[in-house]
Amino acid sequence: MSWTSDPILVVDGLVKRFGGNVAVNQATLEVGRGTIVGLIGINGAGKSTLMNCIAGMYRADEGRVEFDGQNLIGLTPHEIAAAGIGRTFQVPRTFERLTLIDNLMIPMLNRPESEDELIALAEAGLAEVNLHDLKMNNGEELSGGQQKLLELARVMMLEPKLILLDEPFAGVNPTLCTLITDKILQMKEAGISFLLVSHDLTSIYRLSDHIYVLNQGEVICEGGVDDIRDDPKVVEAYLGG
Ligand SMILES: Nc1ncnc2c1ncn2[C@@H]1O[C@H](COP(=O)(O)OP(=O)(O)O)[C@@H](O)[C@H]1O
Ligand SMILES: [Mg+2]
């Protein structure tokens, strides 16, 4: 039985191999509409690979991915983004030599609005993540945490229904972590769904409605925060090595 009666994303039996290495092994999970789902696991567990399969950067070897009833297997990353899935990267993809305004305008280049309208949208996006004062600065001047915020703003520009966040707190100072956490919760309030990948259990426990634990590519358990926190399999996966 599934934990959610209204899944916006269904991943079923997903397998991704790199040569003989099975990075994702029969992974099955669901994201409920309007919820935050945490995906945890130690380094190398397969979290980013699973995310890359959902986003179309990698082609899954087996399995099914459905978003809002639509099959995503075989679609390009661009088509998947257009369908309503936004994503951030573990290592932020900042355009270092472009201003923050231009960084946000890149994903909107095909839109019908005038340039002035797009600039206004980009400025509003920067204000949302407290980066408006730096709008004419170049991407290379941002700290790691500020780059994570910029990615979040950039993803929001496309008005996604589901956002895949890969390690949004990694290398981010506590103040910016709080800002990112608040932003995620605000977006959830607005109806956006999240798949949140992190090895940082504190943030995951704070934010998640439901959690899946990945170990060597397999989902070894799932449940609410209280279930996962006390599950011996999770403790073993994290500490037992
Ligand atoms: N592009 C790739 N080519 C070959 N192996 C990869 C590639 N990406 C990931 N892997 C392997 O897949 C496994 C899972 O990696 P990854 O998904 O990055 O884990 P996580 O994000 O949980 O730290 C690891 O063994 C890793 O070495
Ligand atoms: Mg990763």
C-alpha cells in the first residue's frame, strides 16, 4: 500500500547500471501532491542517480516514472522540465560571468514576454531569495550557499509543480540553511511538491512528510519521520557502513 492517495510522481522498479555497478536497484517511491518527500542515504547510495533518471539526464535501464499520470521514460530533460519538473544540482550550475539577473533570465529566453517583463520577473525572483541587492553582480561573486539560493530562484522561474532538490544544504552556512528551509516551506504552502535529496538528517527530519532510505541503490525502508528516526536499518546503513 502506498502512503499517499494522490501521488504527483510515481517511480516504479527503477534500475540504473553503470557497467557492472548497479547504482539504482529496483527503486520504487512516490511523492504525494503538495508534500515534501525526503530521500536519504550515505554517499554513493544512488540518490543523485535516481534524481538524474527522473529528470531525464540519465536513461533508466528498467522501470517506470510517471508524473501527473504522464510517462516520463524516453523524454528529454527539456521535455521533462516543460512538463513541470524543476531541479537543482548538487553542484550549483551558476553562470559565473553573467549577472544574477541574466542567470535567472537564461531559462526564460523562449518565453513570449518582452525583455522588460522578463527582467521584472527575474528581479522579483531574486527578491524572493534575498539576492536582489546583488542583481548586477556576477555569479562568480556568490558564496556556495548563495548559489544554492540562486538555483532555487532559477527553478521557480519556470513555475514547476514538482521540484527535485539535490543536496540543497551541502556546504551552506546555518543562516542560509534556515533561509533555504523557509523558502522550501513557503513553496510547499503554495502547493509545490518536492523530492528532497540530502545526507543531512536534521533538515530532512524537519521538512519531510515521508522519507525513503536508499542503500546501495535499494530502498531499504520508508515511513514518517518518527518511523525512520528509530529504524535500526537506517542506523545500520549510516553507521554500520
Ligand atoms: N556518471 C556515472 N558513471 C559511472 N558511475 C556513476 C555515475 N554516477 C554515479 N555513479 C555511481 O553510482 C553510484 C551512486 O552514485 P550517486 O548516485 O552519485 O550517489 P549519491 O548521490 O547517493 O551519493 C556510485 O557507486 C557512483 O560511483
Ligand atoms: Mg549525490
